[in-house]
Amino acid sequence: MTQAPPPINATKHMKKLMADHFLGLDRAAREGSPKVAWCTSVGPAELLLSMGFAVYYPENHGALLGATRMATEVIPVANAAGYSPDICSYLTADIGAFLKGVTPLTAAYGIKSIPKADVLVFNTNQCRDVADWFGFYARHWNVPLAGVCSHRGLGEVKRHHIDDVVSQFKDMIPVLEKVSGVKFDIDRLRETVRLSKECTVRWRKVLEYAALSPTPMTFFDHTIHMAPAVVLRGTQEALDYYDLLLAELEQRAAEGVAAAPGERYRLYWDGMPVWGRLRMLSETLGGLGAAVVASTYCNSWIFEAFDAADPFESMARAYLELFIVRDDDYKERYIRQWARRFGVQGIIFHDAKTCPNNSNNRYAMPERLAQDLGVPTLTINGDLNDLRCFSDEQARTNMEAFAEQLGEQAA
């Protein structure tokens, strides 16, 4: 039986932060102050925070629906309302849960429902689905909808791309002022961008600890501890949390603590997590001596371009430099860089049925990277939320065969 890795003590504090976050949103929605803004996870959160909104990230709720395995039960409700089973299962799970009147926030925090939005703000740098998703709620609640229609498939991020996004950010301001009753203040925006940049710096340091061998933290830990970088960036609480986590990682590294005891193989994960099967995947790979040390997904909350001196341009650049927005040449260079730095011996691609924008295996990228890096690749078929698209038995068999391949290569 494989030895279980020691728990990360900072997790207790993170759970309290998340409870405070959701309870605060619930209180704001019930009392009407501060106003509640919904925001896509890599949208213009800094602008909303600087104008005093309580910011809610529905993709985080979508991940909770997946992790609690409620998603598969509620997705058919959204399908019956006209939303295709082939589109984003965050969208269909969230809308399905809303139509059914259920949420995992009830069991976790005693919250009866998701917070009603006073305004919804999206950024299509991830996909068009977020605009359709937010549009459902804008129609249902008859509240304003604002957003950025982003450029995609970018190689080099050019001046006209940045200028376009900056203008779209600025176009939102009158709407946000009207809803919030707060006048836009450039100095408040600068301070929020500064805090987000500091969060980015710390989150990157957390991820970089996985370059150590043995790694003190794996991708499966990252998917949990990224939560403050997603929902609390732009706040001091996020910085304090990552300072706490970094101190613990420093100690784990000094003591040689292995997040995957008996680490033999170091892997890279590309694509979305399979939220409802994180434990199974972690335990299976750990039992095979494999540690997933890096991923494109968790790196999505590294926004190195943020600059408080020029908040609008730096926000635009940061949200345009995101991995998912780029072309395949850029993505391959990025994965090669991280794979080499982290000593990766193999790459797992997750082909998520309902998330083509975050599935990079469909146009021969695994074959090109295998040739360039000289490492084997494995594609796991599944989905971020819809477990009807995922087979435990098939995934285990494929991972076991992959471990044999890694062993043969290492011999």
C-alpha cells in the first residue's frame, strides 16, 4: 500500500478564507450592500474590486459542482432548458443547479443559493461560453451585462490588441459606476492591480517549488490551493495566505517531504482537471510513483504583466497573454519551457469533452511535443464536470500502461 503524503497544514486556513468569502457574498446579496458583481475567473476583477463590488466567480462554483459530483445530476436540467450537452459543463452544471434550486454551498456553508448579481462582467479570452452563461442570468434577473470580446489565437500580443481591450475596459466604467454608486478612482485601481501582482508573484513561487525533487506539492494540491489566487486576488488576504503556504513549503522542502512518496516519474498535466476524480487520479498516479509537477491550468493565474503604474494597459496585456488565448506555436514553446525546467519525463493531456478551448491534444500537439522533448505522452478522455464522459477503469488502465512506458524509457 502506498504511503499517504503528509497533509498541508495551511489548508485549514484556506478553508476559513473560502468560507468567509462565500458567507460575505451571501450577506452582500441579502443586504444589498456592497453590490455584487459576477466576474469570469480571468476577467477584469481588479476593476470591479476597485469600485467596491463584492466579486463572485461562477467558474469557481462550477468547479465545486464538479468536485462534489453534483454536476452530473444537474447538467440534464440545463440540457432540457435548451443548452447542448456538448457545451461547457461549468455552464450547464451551474445553470442546471440554479434551475433545480440546489448548490454545494448549502452543505458547505449553510448558504441557500448563489448570490444574485447586480451586474455581470465577462471576458471571452477563455471562450464564448462565458458570454452565453452570463447572458442567461442577465435575462433572468434583468440586470446589466458587460464584457470584453477578446482576441484569440494570438502569437505576439500587439499594440492594437491591447488598445482594443483597454477601450472595452473603459467602456464598462459608466455602467459599473451606475450600479455601484461609486465613482471610478484610478488610484484605487492602481492599488488593486498592485495587490493582484503581488498575489501573482507569490502564486508563481508556490508552483515553482514543484521543480524540486521530490516535489513537496503536486498539481492535485495546486488545484486546491489556487483558490485564493482565483477568488481573492487583489486583496491582502490572498497575500497573507500565500506567505503562510510558502513558509510551509520551505519547511517541507528542507525536510525532503515528498507529496508523492516514492517519486520516480515527473509528469506535466495539460488541460482542465477532472474535478470529480481528483482523488482517484492523484492516488492512482501516486501509487505508480508518478508526481504531476506542473500544469498549464494552474499557471493560468500567473499574471506577470500587471503593473500598478499603468493599470489599464497592464490588465489588458495580462489577460491577452493568458495561455488559452495564444496560438499553438506559443503554447508548445510554453510547455517545452516548463517541462524542461521541472524535469518532466512525460505529459498527460486531458481531452475534456465539453472544453475544446482547454484541450490541446486535438491537432497533433502531443506528437510534436513528444518528438521535440523526447518524452512519451498520454491522452485521457473525460471532462471537467460531466463524469458520464469519464471512465475510471479506462483511465487507470491507460495510466498503468503509461507508467510502464516511462519505466522502459528510464531503463
